[in-house]
Amino acid sequence: MKTNKFLQPILAGCAFFAIALLAFKPIDKVQDPTKPFGGLALYTVRDNMTKDARATLEKVAQAGYVNVESAGYNNGKFYNLSPADFKALLTEMKLTPISAHQGSVNFDNVDQQIADLKAVGFKYFVIPVPPMGLFSYDAVNKKMGMKGGAKNLADILNKLGEKCKAAGLQLLYHNHDFEFSKDDDGNVVLDYLLEHCDPSVVNFQMDLYWVTKAGQDPVAYFKRYPGRFKIWHVKDMDDQGRFAPVGNGHIDFKRILANKKLAGMQYYYVEQDACFNETPLEAIVISHKGLASIGFK
């Protein structure tokens, strides 16, 4: 049977459309949560790390993380492991050491701490709170603070930063909410640090939860001080203002993530200081899936 010459173009078009439908694959806009990506601040699982570092790191890897930040250094050891043993364990678990919180640093031990970080393979030396006795905590009101003033802290950070740079490490300062208050001289602490710390030796780790808790906007800080926030702590906030797994709160991470280049962000970590509706090991799994839904990768 001959096909009507007027129908031939129509039939050919239908055939092409059918083939195109078979070949079409929808774009996957959500990162595959089973593919390893992102980082975890081990402070989240600090109790588990103290009890059994090997088992804990295995679960961190199984949850899908590839980078880690330590927060368990004491007397030359990381979670009771020598730098060499800690490095070997991370290598075995296919986890990459990126940064370390070194709250016990002072001018007498900084050289040893730098050497230990380099032995593990860390890139960033992070000051988690004002060091050398400057940090304060009101246990009754559960309120953090500091003494000594912003200028004193900036001077300390610049000196430590110079030592880190000379050794091939980068120094970062990690914020909480109290740094957005004014010191006795009327300086907003974080603003003073950003303006008076030498960016060639001192930069910052922005904790997105604590910035939000202080009533501030992370993106506004990116615009005022572009390129200064090399690492982020990504943690969510529930309706009661408490810590929550990423994606289970109300912080607008998509808006913040859209400005990562402006911020200068190189790495990010999930962190959850306390868990209320799940265990820390459960929380890190929920947060990793949350990262994927937001667009982190």
C-alpha cells in the first residue's frame, strides 16, 4: 500500500518524536545522596569518637562524607591517637583531613600543634573560640562570651596566623553568636577582627547557625567582607531556635549557597552541637541527605 504523499511528512515527524521520547532522560537536579561528598565536623560525634574512633569514622564514611574536621586534640594526640595513627585511620576510611579545631593553642605550644596538624595532613588550623583563657561561659544562663576585647584577640590571631602561614597552614577563626556583640571599647568583635586581621594570614570559618542565632545575615557579611569565609559550618535551626539536622529547620541554605563564590568558601561541614530528636550518628545521615536536597556537592 502506498502512503499518501501528504501524510509522509506527518508520519516521519511522529516517528522522530517517538524516538526522541525513548532517548530522553530527565535531568537529575538533586545530588545523588549515595555518592560521597561534603564534610563533617567531628564535634558532632565527639562522644562516639572518644569511645571508638574507628567505628565512628566508619559510620561517617558510610553516611557519605569525604572530608572531616577534627575537634579532639589533647596532649599531642587526636582522639587518643598519635598523628600518624590518626592519619592512617582516616586514610583507611577514605576520609580526607581538611581542618582541625585547636582550642588549647597558646604561644608556647603552637609550634607543636602545627607540626601535629601537618603530620596528619590538615590544611587549616582553626581557632574555635577566643584562646588562651579569653573565652568565658556562664553555665547558669548558658551564655558564651569573651574578655580582653577585640583588639587583643586580633593581635593574637595575627601572630598565630603568621606562624601557621610560615609552616604552610592557613589559620581561620570560628564564630559563635557573642562575637556580634560590642566589647568594652564599643567594637563589634567579629567586624573588628575582619577589619584588623591581616587577610594574608587570618581568615574565617563561618558558622551559619550562630550567625543566624545572632540575628545577622550571612550573605550581608559576604558582601561586606568578600572572600574571607573559607569554610562554613552548616547546621540548621528548628522552630525553638535549637540545633537541627540540615534540611529539618528554617535556615535558607539555598540563598546562602548561591553566594559561595562571594564568600570565598572552599569547604563546608555539617555540624550539630547537640541532638534532640535523634542520635548524633542518626543526625549525620539525615543531614547528608539534606545537603543533597539543598544543592551542596
